[in-house]
Amino acid sequence: QVQLVESGGGLVQAGGSLRLSCAASGRAFSTYHMGWFRQAPGKERELVSRISRDSSTTYYADSVKGRFTISRDNAKNTVYLQMTNLKPDDTAVYYCAAVSQIGSRWYQVGSWGQGTQVTVSS
């Protein structure tokens, strides 16, 4: 089972940028599709982006499309989320996780990391 550690969060002004990293343990990292989720206070956790095992396919939620870029380095067992033009609505705890598709939907599988807090001030 892959264990995950997120980092790179912080406090940034609106319009700023952050790069999140998610380091995974275990040799099976390259066999998993990976996703970035976020959870804002009082809201459900939502999938904001995902990337396929070989980086050939990516997905972005409409709310982040054009501003966030997901990438991965299988040699380093790491997945990244580059966030630009950040908005106060992006404030949340960000988590990465392995994801799997059931029907038309994608779900987290395995364990969650501890998350990393992103706070965007207006």
C-alpha cells in the first residue's frame, strides 16, 4: 500500500502561486492513477485534478482549469500540483491519493496523507 506525505502549502495572497508535492512510499507508485483533492471548512472533500499512471491523461475540475497543473515523476515517486492565480476560494486542506475509476466516477483508494493547508488571502 502506498503511503503519502503532502507538502508545499502555505499562506499566499490572491493571484499568487504555490507548488504542492506529494511523496509516496512503496514501489507500486507508478501503477496508480493519482489525484489531488481539497476540503474547505464545512465542505465535502472534492477531486480537483488527477493524472494517469503514465501522465498521458489529466483531468481538472472546472473551478481550477487553466490555473492548476498536475504532474508526476515516477522515478521520484512524487506527484505535484502547480497552482497559479490563486483565489480565496482555493483555501482548503489539499490531499493527494491514489484514485480508481468505477463507472463514470473516480474514487480515492488506499490511505490519505495528512494534507497540506493552503490559505489564500484577498
